[in-house]
Amino acid sequence: MKKEILLGLMVLGLLGCTQGNSMELKGRIAMKGFSQHTYLTIYDKSSKQSYKIQNKEKFDLMKRQNQTVTLKARLIKKAVGPGFPAVIEVVEVK
């Protein structure tokens, strides 16, 4: 009985942690970087931050460059500083 309760609390805790990384971004998709070090980003209008898109092939986002889109995404890695934006994984394109 105690093991089931403990297991249930652990699962709820993990679900709470993963949902905290979910976000909705609205902005323009663009390619950044130089030469071989290019990456696809979205510039969010509300937070005024750029996010590097990790799984661009899944939703064929390369074709949506210079378009304003709304994405539902999950934060993978926080921004380190200038030139190292936060990394996201796109969950849904709205």
C-alpha cells in the first residue's frame, strides 16, 4: 500500500516537472549563424528572445522561414549567453 502511494507521488512529481518546460511561442522563423554553423531560430515577440529549434525536420520548418508562426514547444536547454540561445523542441505547430 505504501509503495503504491509513493510510486504515485513520484509519477505526479515527474509529470509536474516536464509540464513546467512547456511554452507557446509566437514569432518569426529565421536562419542564423555563419557558413556551416547555421541553425533555425524563432524570435518570440512577447519575451523578445530567440530560441534555437532542435527538431526542425519533424515539422518541415525550413520552408517556413521569414513567416510568423505559433509553436507549442518544450524547453531543452536554457540560454547560456550571447550566441548561445535557449534550445527548444517543437511539439506542435499551430
